[in-house]
Amino acid sequence: GALVRFTVIARSEERATRQSSLLDVFTTRPYTLFGATYVVVAQEHSIVEKLKSKIENFSEVERYIEKAKNKTTLERTELQKEKTGVEIKGVKAINPANNEELPIFVADYVLATYGTGAIMAVPAHDERDFEFAKGNGLPVKVVVHHFGYIRKEQILNGNLLNQAYEGDGDMVNSGFLDGFPSVEAKKEIIVWLEEKGFGKRQVQYKLRDWVFSRQRYWGEPI
């Protein structure tokens, strides 16, 4: 995948003079970058404390984090559960692909142990993001079109979807990537990110200890 670098700015300052921070996001699907409509950080992410003085609703964010700490990892990652979160008001993330300002949320369905502890949310093409966006009235922007999924005319008109599409297809609403098959678009966007200094190609490994629950006198069932 790729490590994508988002600039985080304080809304209260003039854009030309804003002090910015950087937020790194790892994604295996960087070709969907144009479809990102918000950013989510884990409750443990350091940027929350780092931007404390810029966050307009810090007490609300802090209360949510304290409440979310009581949930187990299994509860936070359960696909069928309701996705909860709170917007970090007063700061925005800049999408490097189109320079759009994206809201930032802290939510319980993103884990600090996965990737960088932050995600670019593409609700049209990720089921968890779609459920969260639907529950919070956030925009859904289709960037991968597949025949039979939804008519291209509907996509370009911005019609809302009933579910996320996570497969391959042809790129739409994606600037210079339009018309590329998504497999080829992945290569193109990584090259572009590296040339512009907005990110880099990266292989991310997930390594962790795992405790087996079925321990008996005969040992673990491996």
C-alpha cells in the first residue's frame, strides 16, 4: 500500500498563516484517495493531545475517549455494532489529492495498533466507513465504478448509495486517475504521491502476541 500524508490545520486561523501538523495514514487502497470525505483517528492517537489548544470541543472529545476506553478490542472492531465517534471541531485535514478540507473524527472502530492509528475514510468503498458516514450525515463519494453496481450517470450526479462497493473497477471522480482500472490506478497514485512529496510506497506488517483461550492440559490446539 502507501503511506499518505495529510496536513492538519486549525480552522480559526487564516489559511495562509495557519500552523500545520502532519497526519500519516496507511492504506492498501491509495487509489481511492479522491473519494476520502473525512479522516478518523483512534482514541489513543497522539494528535488529539498535540492539538489540544486548537480543538474547540476538547472536553467533549475527552469525555468520548474516556467512555470508549471501557470497550474491548473485539467490541470496537465488531462489524455489526454501531460505529460511534465525535468530530474534532476546530481542525481540518487537507486531502493532498484535491486540496479539500476534511473533518476529523475520533472513533472507536479505528485501532491504534492498525497501521498508523488513523485512516482516510472512503465511505463509498469501505463498509465500516459507509456505516459511520450514514449515521453521521457525512458525504459519500464514489470513485470506483463497476458495471452493475450503480449506473455511471448516477455516480456523476452524486446519488447516495445503499451500500459500499469494495471491489475493483474503473476510476471516476478522481482527477488524473479517471478512466484507469483501479489496479493500474494504485500504481499511478503511488508514483504521484512520491513525486509530490505527499506520501510513499510502503509495506505494513501487523505483528502481535495472541493469547489462546482453549488451553488444556494437552496444550494449545495447533
